[in-house]
Amino acid sequence: MRGPEYHQLRLGLPSNLGEGTLNRRGHSRPSLRRSQSNGMLFDLFEITRPVPRKKIARGRGLKFDNELTEKCRRMVSMLGLDPLADQVKVFWNLRLSSTAGLAHHSNAQIDLNPRLERFAPEEPERTLLHELAHLIAHFRASDRRIQPHGLEWQSACSELGIPGEKRCHDLPFANRAIKRKLAYQCRCCGIVVPRVRKLSRDSACYPCCQKYNRGGYSRRFLLEKISIKEAKSLVPEHNWA
Ligand SMILES: [Zn+2]
Ligand SMILES: [Zn+2]
């Protein structure tokens, strides 16, 4: 296994977790279970079973972007990675909500959130390069396992002209007060994942998959639904519905 099938850049987290207002004031309460993993904040909490290639390409709500695809191809080609340049393609994914972008390693596809444009004109470009750096790092690593935002990704970011890129973007729409009606928990590390919509039954805890399964998806770390009451007691500062 090479690590997760795709890397997901989740906007606004960790501020999503403690909810924006708290984080903007610089508070962070210890009741949040995230520290149990290794004290780090993760920009990705769920990992789903890899989607078959056909499904990704044909999924509804995907709009192919020829211009951005050409742009990526030129950049990748300039780095001497022609096999990747031939494959890379960019879509606008209308189904993304709090996710800025996705990089699907298996078919060199980048999905962008159409809402990015609304908030800052430079955001689509930035996210595009962030995700492209994931594809480049993964391509170069071949079968070697790498950290999603490790050195390989960081150097690809520099080559693409975004040195010092952060692993996680903070955009206004990530901080809006969404009331999350659903909660899931990893029984392994205890992390609580607030959700607006139902998670697929196959969603597993990403930090645990990273820690115990080298980033590969494993059903051992399935996220289980918990009651809102329980979620409130575990993460009282979150903006629960
Ligand atoms: Zn990333
Ligand atoms: Zn976990």
C-alpha cells in the first residue's frame, strides 16, 4: 500500500473543530480529543474506501476545466515529468463543501471547490498548486511511502512557486457557523468528527490509518456514529445543532 488513495485538503480545520470564534480568539480547550493522537492537528479526519477510477471520472457534479488542466500539464512538463503531465486533469467538483481541493493519486485528478472563487480570487490558483504538489510528490515517490505534507510535497510546492505553503487553508467559508447535526467518533483515538451530512459507512479515522496502517485505509478504524448529546459532552465548544 502506498498511503491514502487521495489527499483531501479540508478547509479551515483545525478551526472547524473548535469552531472559528474560539480559535480566532486563540483559545483551544483541552477537552478536544484531538491531542490524543500525537498532539498534532489534522486537516483530514476521514478516509474513505478508494473510489474506483471510473466512478471518479464520471461522477455527477464534476466539470472538467480545460484551461487549468493545460496549465497543470505545462507546469508538470517543465519539471520533466511527462508521464504525469499526460495524465493530470482538473475538475470543478460541485459536491465539495468544506473541502478546498482534492488530489486523486490513482488517476492524477484534481478536484476544486467552485466556491473558492467567491472568497478570494487567488484561492483557486493556490489550491490548484497545493493539490498539484501532492500529485508531483506522489508521482516522484513512486512506490515509496511519503508523508502527505512531508519534504517531497514541500519541495514540489517550492518548485511550483508556493514555498512555505501551509498544509491547511483558512478560508472564510470554513469559519461560517455551520451547525453540525451529526457526530462520529473513532473508538481507537477518541477523535470527534462533526458532520453536516451522513458519512459513508466505510469512513475510517485518517489519523489512526496514518499511525497504525501507514496511511492505508483500514476498517479497523471505522468512524462510529455517536449521539449529539455525547458529542456535546465531549466537545462542548463546538457549534452543535
Ligand atoms: Zn494537502
Ligand atoms: Zn482514530
